[in-house]
Amino acid sequence: MRFVITGEWSRNRLLQTIVVLYALYVIGLWVTNALLYFSKMSLTASSVIDYYLGSEERFLSPRSYQGLLEVSHFHLFAMGMLLLVLTHLILFVPLRNTTKAWLIVVPFLAAILDESGGWLVRFVSPHFAYLKIAGFLLLEASLAVLVIVSLWSVFAGSQQNYNGQSSRPVDEAGES
């Protein structure tokens, strides 16, 4: 934490290495998330409805309560941990606090929309298919932005601390 507060993190190669390797790991997760989604459905409401409610033409059974519960159980934990780490990195990027707030809130909201969308399609109304699609797209986009901003922060080599202020020492006269 000291490295981030003092701005030294931009000069600490081990911390930078951790962030870069984690970003690469998240990129792999991002790609496989998209591949899994598109192996089951597309960006059309009808494909989402068929996946969750079943389709005789495509020989798909409706998703069961137990099946959705098992997927949600794992996703809620895993996505929570992923977002905790990614959004935590945003705290240390030299951006305005309002920008940071959006970069933190939107991914969590997107993950909730993505996860709840399937439940809502299956047990409330097929019209929620659009919510599922929007949640997926927003989640993928927000994860990409978080990774890009984290990598930008590492490679830009900013000398600002987590408040966006200069981390250069100030002399007694108050000058940098």
C-alpha cells in the first residue's frame, strides 16, 4: 500500500510485473468468457430465450433451477473476486475520483445484470433477454476498460499518487 500512496508503485518493477501478469490472466478470462457465451447463444434475443427456455427445434432443454443455481453460486464468488482486484487497481490510477467511481460501479452493475439476466429470462419473462445481452456486453466492455486502464497506468509511468497529485517531494517553501 505504501508504494501506491507515495507514488513509488510506478517505479517498482515487481508490482508492475504483478499488474501486467494479472492483466494478461484477465484477458484470457475475457476471451474465454466471450467464447463460452457465443458457444451457447448469440446477441439476439431469440438465441438467449432458446438457451434459457429451451427449444424443440434446436433440441435444447430449458435451464433448470438447480443448474442456474450452481452456475450463479460459482459466478458470484469468482466474479466478485475478479472485480474486487481489478477495481482495487483503479484506486491507484491517476484519474479523477468521479472517473474512478464510474470505473468501479459499472463493472459490478454489469456483472449483476449479466448474472441476473438468465434468471429473469427463465423465471420471469423472455423480454429480459435484452437485459442479459446488455449485461454481457457491458461486462465485457467494462472488463476490457479496466484492463486497459490498469496497463496504461503501469506503462505510462505516472509520477502521481492515488489521489492524482504529484508524488514529487515538496520543499519547505511549498514548491515541488
